[in-house]
Amino acid sequence: MANVPFTPLFARVLLKREKVDKIGSIILPDTATGKYNPEEGILIAIGHTVDDLVKDLIGKKVMFAKYSGAWLKIKDEEYFMCQEEDLLGVIYE
């Protein structure tokens, strides 16, 4: 797990958002990218009841539902926490 002073409880996961809000020098607001577009992030921590399949995804880039969880600020860094079933898939680049 990443060096974050926070551990999710139960079947929750903690993600570091991969922010993609620029195309060249154009900044795209959330309203321009669409309300239902999923977000991308790096899975960095998991709760103790998370499925074994998800445990193997720590450190990988995943897609998650945009409005499925809560944004947290931990030591001046922003993270996103949601239930494991809110993960939509793994991104392989």
C-alpha cells in the first residue's frame, strides 16, 4: 500500500485521482466533459474486506464512477474513497 496515513474500512478503496483536465493549453471544466463520464485514478489503499481480485490492483490505474463516493483531503493531498463495487475497470496502457 502507498504511504498514506489513512486506511479505508470494510470494502472501501482509496484512490489518487488522475486529473486529465487539459487538452494542449485548453482547460476543460467538469461540465464540458459530461456528467456521466467516469474518472481515472490510481488505487492506493483498500479496506480489510475487499475482494482478493481488487487487492491485486493496488498501484494500478482504474476507472471509477464519478459520483460514487467522497473526496477526502489528507495531509494537503486530495483522494477519492468509494466502495469496491464502484470500480468500473482497470486501464492498461
